[in-house]
Amino acid sequence: MHLDIRYVTHFVYPTPVWESQNSVRACPIDGDTQELISYALDVEPDSECQWYVDRWGTRVDTFGVVDPHTELIVTATASVETTQPAAPVGGATLLDLYEENRDGRLWMFLRTSRHTEWAGPIVDIAGQIVADSEDLVSAVRDITATVNRRLEYQPGATAIGVTPDVVWAQQAGVCQDYSHVMIAMLRSQGIPARYVSGYFYATDVAGGATPETSEITVQTHAWVEAWVPGFGWWALDPTNDQVAGERHVVVGQGRDYDDVLPMRGVYYGDTDHVLAAHVVMSIAGLGARTVPEIDPEIRQQIDQ
């Protein structure tokens, strides 16, 4: 599937800021089931960009805006060709996993991290699922379904930093929460898991319906990859209880959300600011570029 993507971020500051130094993770990964055809990053005010690939394999663009400015607009445009990934065959066990990871190459994806600490009932439930499953593939699939049934997709139900056991208890969250809970459950049972960020070509991030129009506005999305012995990383989307397929576009991978944050930066000046962002995806070429509008009432408040 050919997909064109445009990700626009718009910052507004109440007074001029300067020496703004930023990093952006918005470039789709070039991999086995995803070919990166083109990518470009545009910054207003104009700035020269540099880039590198981080330890997790994600491209990071960096730029600085030295002169005073009251607005910053960052536009990342990309084209990718995706294919449906292969599926692992059954039969692998935890023992196979331990044998394959004797060299410790996956140990970073077995440890707890700030967003994936495991405690309470999620550990017991994950343990029971693994014990009752005939193999690792079945266990991973059942954990995906369990997380999906437990949680209700509810924007605003959580804040960055809430732990998986709290999300589990309140039974609500967004795609980041679904993914962190699933990762915590898998790692608690010795199954390596990593966080994936990107885009999902669907009308509803929690429903997964295929769009009826070629161009749609979406949000950034998150899902999970679990390591299966003899196969490698297997991508599943707990928010939609499905295997991640050709409509999922991978941008970043890491231990949790902190490793793949789309944009972070520092600057001199007033700490108050407002932000608006949107992502447009298309299977038939992108239309005219638009800059996401700041809510007029919020903009008026910050201008004052």
C-alpha cells in the first residue's frame, strides 16, 4: 500500500523566544515490510536540519532557530510503500526464548522502564495466560486480546507517567496506555517487548475502520512488538486487537513512549506556549498543506 503522510506541528509563544533547539522523530523507518520512498522536513522560521539514527533505529532530525520568533511551524512529509507482514508459526516456548537470548541482546526489552513497571493483577493475569497457552504465539495473541477487552479507549483518562497497574485499575486510556500495559504484561513473563510509534491509516484509531476517502486526518498511534523465537519482532495493536499490518506506518521503536517522543526541545524565553498538531494520510497524493489552527480563545489569552 502506498501512503503519503504530512505531520505539521504549530507552536505559538506570547513573547519572542530564541535559541530554540529541537529534535524530531517523524521519519518512517525503512525496513523489511516498509519502504521509505521520500522524506523531507521543513521548518519555519527557516533552519538548517541535521539528522542521525538513535540506538533504537529511529531517525532523529535536529535543528535550531537562533533568532527571536513568536511562532514555530515544523512540517514532516513522507511517502512509504507498505506490505502485509508475515506471521510467526506456532510452537515456540519460553525455553526457546531463553536459549535464543543467551547473549543478552534483548535484555533492554525485558527490563522495567518509567512507563512499563509491572505490579498487581496484571502480573498474575499475564502469568495465567502464559501458563494456559500452548505456545508463545498464542500467549502473545491472548495478552493482546485481554488488554483490548479490559480497557476502554478514552482520551483524557490518563496523563503521561501513569503506571500500567493504575491504567488497568481504571480500565481506560489511549493507545499509549494500551501499549504500555501490554508491554508490562509481556515483560513480566520474560517475553521481550518494545514500544512502536507511528501512524495508522484508519478513520478511528480505536476502531480501525478502513477510510472511505483517500485523504484523512489522523493522530499519532502506538502499538507493540513482541519477540518470537525463530521469527523475530511480531507487531500487534492492542488498541484494535489486531496484528499490525500494511495500514500501520512505523516511525519509531524503543523501550516506551519516552524513546519515541515525536518532538522535544528547549529554548530561551517565556515558558508559556500553545501547541496544535495534525497528521494527514493519503493513498492518492496529499492535498494542499494546511497549518493547524490554535484555538482562537487560547491564542487571545496567550497574546495578552
